[in-house]
Amino acid sequence: MNPVDKDRLRRSFSRGAADYDAHAVVQRRAVERLLELALPATAPPRRVLDVGFGTGALLARLAGIFPCADLAGVDLAPGMVLAARRRPIRAWLGLGDAEALPFRAGTFDMVVSTSTFQWLPRLGRALGEASRVLAPGGTLAIAFFGGETLHELLGAWRAALPGTTPDHTHRFHAERDLAAGLAEANLVPRVLTSERMVERHAHPIDLLHALKRIGAGNAAPRGSVCAGAPGSGRNGCGMGVRGALDRMARIYQARHGGSEGVAATWDVLYAVARLDAEPDRTPR
């Protein structure tokens, strides 16, 4: 399980809200692909919740697709809430935690989420909360980064660290974790798939800067030595072993560089699942 400091995560994404849409290329692709997978398997919902809505891109698409639906969203970061409220969409938007949704059981016909669940230390708990707020027969449609996401960056960091330094780099959830979490939450998959997208950056440091601009910084608790999450910068990154950043960049360049720059892989997990039976409503 990844230790996650939610206060740090909240501040990081609040700071990144202004630049998010300009730089979140892979995240936009995940939104469109999730819609392609979910819509054929989904009856028009009356009530939809977006968990971790960010700047509201997915909610804006859903508002056009389901104009009669009541839309709601929660996000951990106040800056993201403010950014989403600037969009001309009719939706209730507020602060909320994916692991403790502020809604009654059975409130929604559809729960969606993109680019959020990779930050959760307990995937099963968030899936259980999504199941809890879904009405029987409702649909969960999620996309998040898992498995081999940014393995080039994480591998280079690990190789750059001194041998005695604890490795607290971020671990992304695997597809098997997602499948197990869905089963535990009484959610029956209709679609469970993944895709890989590869970006190119001129230099490893350019990748770090790009991640930082969208708020994808270090989410490990302060005080963790080398508690690396993608996007950690030179200062206060938790990977602050002297010279590690430069060593990481050299290793990354040697392993994954080329005439088109360095590769950065995004492994996107997708799930569309149905709550076919009344789930266990026991508080978690």
C-alpha cells in the first residue's frame, strides 16, 4: 500500500489547476476512451457522480451526452473545484474524498472517475464507496493509471538512489488489484481492459516539470526519505539524496533516450462494471 499524504496531494493539485488542461494530454485521452467503453454498456442515467472531477472535463462531456441527468462531483483539491466551477455546466460541485463519499447509499445511477484512483492507498475502499452510493443496477466507469505507468522514471530513480536508501517510490495498482477490488465491492465487470500510451520529452527533467505543472507531485508523507512520486522536483521532493536527481537523469537518458527524446509510458486501466445486486452496506 502506498502511504499518501492527502494534504500534500490537495495542495499540489490545487496549485496545478490553472495549468492542468493545457498539459494533461494523456488524461484527456483517458476521458474519451472511457466514454467509448462505457456508453454502449450504459442506459441513460438520471443521477451521475464524478469522483475526482479535476477541472470538470468529464462532467462537461457528460452534460452534453445526458442533458437531462443531474450531475454532481467531488474533488479533494479546492483549486480544482474553483476551476471546474468556471465551466458553463449545471452540476453540483464540492470537496470530497473518494474513500469517504459524502452521499447516502444508493444515490446515483452512475459513478465515473478518471485519473484519480492511482493516488488512493486503498483501492478497495474507494471502490466500496462507489458501490455504496450506486443504486442497484447502476454503473461504475473508471479510468486510472496503473501497472507500468512511468516505469522509466521510477526505475531510473531507484537505480540512482544510494544502496542504503529505503525505496518509497510510488507503486501503481495492477489490473489484478482492480479486478479484486471490483469483486469485493459487488461490482460485476462488463469491461476490464488497459492501454499504453507513450509520450516523448526532450529530457527527463522536462518530464518532471510537465508532471509538476498538472499537480502530479510527491504525495508521500513528509519525512519519508526518498518518498518518490512522479513529478517530484529538486526541492522538498522526499528524494533529496544529494546528486540523485542528476544521476536519475543520466540513467533515464541512457536507458530510454533517443533522437525523439526520452520515453514516458502511461498504463491506463479501464473498468465498466454493474452493481447487479444489493451490495453489503456495512460501514467500512
